Amino acid sequence: MTPCFLNFTRIFLFHPIPIMNIFDHFKRDKSLINLPSKRNHVQEIFFALDFDLTGAFIEVVNDKIKQVEFDSGSYDGVIRNLTKNIQLIQERNSFTIDWQNPEQHVYLHEHPYLISLLIESGKFISIKGEKISVIPNHATACLELNKKDNEEFSAMVTISDSEKSYKKFRFVAENYAYLSGESALVEVKPIGSYFNELMSFNVEGMAAKDLPKYLSLFYSFFENIRLKYENYQVVKKTEPLKARPAMIFEKVDQDSNLYMRISQIMPHADIDFLDDYDLLCFVMINELEESINIHPVEQILIETALVKIENSLRPYLPKGKKKTKQVFLEKIPCSLFLKK
């Protein structure tokens, strides 16, 4: 027991807990405090909501909607807290080169904690200068499908609460949407990290045969969105739908060499569907039962399928051919697959 006691004592002596450092670390740097001589001369600021292709961002502006410089030490309360957070974000951005954000915008989906402060500030406005209110009722996103005829369908994403449905909106984060027609912010259940791509699913005149493909993509990228489509019911399956390995023949050249590749396919879907998209769900529509069945996708390892195919073809390979994966992915004589 003595060695254990000595080891513990050594750790305690050489690694004391720096209790006082906690208070020093968080102490305010008073040299940075700038107290204005006349409080009445402090410029009134607002926080304007704007959008670009990346998403919703905030600009600090004056009453003429012109971007201004500001000092968080000149304000108090929520405004002080909000401006201080924005300053810290801007300082961090200034030390990094972000080619996707050269303007160094403060995006709300990257800093969602700012939303509650913006709402509380009372200085939250649109880029047009309209004050942004908050709808107290929580809302739900909904995908509405309409069959035009047996050949085509249309789709539109809406947001609705207990009182009204909204069509003009943009998500500022995965759980907040800005209603442009109301100049209001509404909270919804989180729809996922691809919220900025949601409006891409508003379509007109899409072929009816592509509906399972469309819904497979939709449910692979979004969640907590209701579906409204005639009398159909959404059924979420727990048992995964397994992909099947497939050998896809690309072409035959003039020398009778067969070009092929190994892939995986889903039932009643395009052969390149799994290769083209990162699918998590696969949708199958049962018209008789009027149900839309959402299955999780279980993909296969292409390497495993490749080994099985290689073993099947091994006896038929011409002598001298090197038995590697490249043999199956490049040129193979058609005669190997033709029965005499």
C-alpha cells in the first residue's frame, strides 16, 4: 500500500489545482473599456437580417440601414451581450481565410445562439428596415404533393401553425424560419443541416414515375417534415432495405473488349441511383394500400462484391492474365461471357 500512497502524494504535490487562476482568467480587461463622455451620444444600432446563397446573416446597421462600426463597451444589457458576441466572431473570422465567406458574414446557422439574443434585443429588423416580430406558436414544415394527372405531379414546402399556413419563407437555421410576408420569425422542429436546400424541392411538372426517387432524396436529407399527399399515409420501416451488387456493362469496343464496372442497385430504381446520391432512405409507394413506405438503406461494400465476381470469373480468365481488380474494371474479352 505504501507505493500507492507515495505516488498519490507526488501527484498532489507537483500538480496542485490552480484555483485562483480561474478568477484571473475570467477577469475583465479594464484597459479595453471605453466609457463615452456623454451617454446620449451613443449611436443607436440595429441588427439587420439578410440572405445570400450560403444562408442568413446579420449586419449591424444604423437607422438608415447602413453598416456601421460599433463598440460593445458603449452599450449595456442584451445589446452589449449581443454586440460583444458579434465582435468576437468577427475577430475570429479576421484571423482565418475562408474562401466560401470572403465577406466574413456572421451566419446564424453557424452561430444559432445569437437568435435568442436578437429576439430579446428589440432591435432585430429586416434588410428593408421592417421590425422582425416573433410568432409565439411553434410551427411545422409540410411537403404538399399534388398530382396533376397520371403523368406529372407538383410539390411545395409550406410552414403552418395552429392558425395559418405560410408559403413565403426562408430558413435561417434548422429550427427557425423567417416569414418574409409577415416579417416574423417562427420556431419549428429541427429539419436537419440541409435546411438551406429545402426550397429546391419546390417543383412543377415532375414526372410521376420519379416520385419514389424524389421522396427518397427528400427523406434522406430532411426530418420532422409532414407529408400531405391525397389519402396516403407515411410508414417508417425499421428493417433496412439491402442494396444488391450488380455488374454493369458499359460498352463493347471494336476489338470485342467489354468495359464494365461494379455497382449496387435498389429495386425499381435507376442503376446509378446509389452511386449518384448519398442515400439514407429509400421510398417505396404502395398505391393499393395508399402508403408511402420509408426504408433505411443498407449499402454494401463494393470490394466484397468485387471479390465474389473475381472468384466466379477466375476459371475463365485467359492464361497469363494477372488476377487483380484492375482486370475486372478495365478490359475483359466478351468471349468470357458468351456461351458457346
